[in-house]
Amino acid sequence: MCRSSIDKGLDFSAVIAQNEIVAKGVLEALAEYKIAVPEKVAVISLGGSPIGKLNNPKITSIDFSPYEMGFQAAKMLIEVIKKKRIKPSHLLLPTKMIKGETC
């Protein structure tokens, strides 16, 4: 996707990737086209897994606690099934930005 956007001449200054693996592919494509990161294009991933820290450059990511999100969703679903939770509700989970070298 990144390569085709570059080939089409699309002008962009940032990419938000769905996870660190996709972000690594974006970084490889940008390097192939000699596009400077983060000077010309910033790259951020979602997830916050340790993979981002192992990459060179280190990937900036948003850790949205996917494990905790799944745990809480399952807990709420069980409460609905057991009829302990009737009304629709929501839960806000903390997120944090893990500063790397790509943004």
C-alpha cells in the first residue's frame, strides 16, 4: 500500500500502521524510495508490542492495551450472558504513546 501510494505520487507526511509488523514494512518501503523518516514522513504503529523497540529505527507506537481490552470485553460479555449487565455501557482504558525514532 505504501509503495503504491508513492508510485501514484500521493503526497503524505505520516502513516499510521495497524501494528508494528506493518509499520516495519512501511519503513522498508520508505527506505527503498529514500524517503527520510521522520523528517519527510512520520510513522506510528498501534499496539505497543516490543517489536517496535527492536526495530532500527525504533518505531513510535500507541499502546492501547489490546490484551486488557479483550479481557474487559470478555468480562462484560459474560456479565450480559449472566444477565448481571443489562444496560449498554462502555469502559475507557488508558493508552500511552511509546516514543521511538519514527515520529
